[in-house]
Amino acid sequence: MDLIAQLEAEQIEALGKTIPDFKAGDTVRVGYKVTEGSRTRVQNYEGVCISRKNGKGIAGSFTVRKISFGEGVERVFPLFSTNIEYIEVVRRGRVRRSKLYYLRSRRGKSARIAEVTNYKPLEA
């Protein structure tokens, strides 16, 4: 293991976060900490993960797309952000691409993603 990967692994370990196994096509629910004045609360953001960037490293991020009041909204979350309370996988999607940017131009039934029924978790 080279020095940079070793330092990155130490930083991830120090954060103490458990990131579930998810990929593009999965529907995820992200509990994001929102600060309003002096109060802090957790706001859920649920949608389809359309991309993952930089893998499982400390600089990793993922993009979640949802339809809010008929308008498509995308949000990029850093994987190891301190503002993320939790990441929960709602359903597993069966896709053949790693980036689902084509969903931006799709509406209605053509934007659906089939669900994986025989998912086996990765042995880590």
C-alpha cells in the first residue's frame, strides 16, 4: 500500500462512518443535516443514484436525482461528508451503465429502473 492510500485509509477510519454498498441505479435515502438558525435537523433526500465518482476513497462523491413537484432535481453529496447522518439503500436497480445521465432526458415510464431481486451483498 502506498503512502497516499495509507493516509487516506487512516482518515476514513478516523471518521468512523459505515457506507453501504450501493451503485448507480440504486434508490437511496440520504439523511442530510440542515442548519436553520441555531437548530439542526436531519432532512431526507431520496432519489436514484445516477453516478459515483472517485470510488470508495475519501474524495468520493455520488449524485442523487429525484423528481420534486414535476421538476428534476440533482444533488451531489461527498461520500464522507460530516453533514451526512446516514445513507440508506431503499431498492437495488438493475442497470448496465455506471453513469445514468440519460435519465435526465427521460420522463415517466421510460425513466423507470428495474429492481434487482437476487442481490447478494459484497463480502468485505
